[in-house]
Amino acid sequence: MQTVLIIVHAPAYGSERMLSALRLATSIASQETETVDLRLFMMSDAVTVGLANPPTAQAGGGLQQMLEALVQQGAQVRLCRTSAQARGIADLAMISGVCIGTLPELAEWTLAADKVITF
């Protein structure tokens, strides 16, 4: 089994980097040739993607649904605590299965990963 870590810094909306990261994660989680331990760590403005029911979701954003599906497929998703606190969202409702993470946890995930991809 491979461990793949995807680190995202890009904001949820305003560029296509978050969408690209989630599309790649979805493809990795959906492939059938190998079992993968998939982990996503959101930093900087990317942490907002973990918020439950963002206004942009009703506008057809689709990122929340992609993240929910990834969690259901077993992906671990963490939002950087420092970034979430800096944006005032650390105590807001998150998508089910999305948790606040720490830099020591990211360091551990990085050292354990077979592949690290950043967006």
C-alpha cells in the first residue's frame, strides 16, 4: 500500500488549484489497481474548503461534495490549525470527517508518505 499526501495552499475558490487537487485526489481514491492511504492537508487559504455548507456550495461550487466523497472513500483530511485560527474558522462547523490538524501531524504524514504532492 502506498501513502499519498496532498498539501493544498490554494483558496477554495478564485483559482482552479483546489479543484485540480480534489480531482486528482478523487482519481487516486477511485483507482482500483492499488490500495492507497490518501491524506490531504489544507493550509493557508485552503482551510476554508473544510467548512460545512459554504455559500458557494449552493452556487454550484461542488468542492464540498468532492471532499465529502473523499472522506467516505477513506481519505484523511486535516485543516491547518494555525491557518484556521488566523481566518477565524477553527471553531466553525466542518464537513463531517474533516478535522483540525497540526504542523507536527503534517511533519509525521510527510515522513510517512511515499509521495507528496502540493497545490
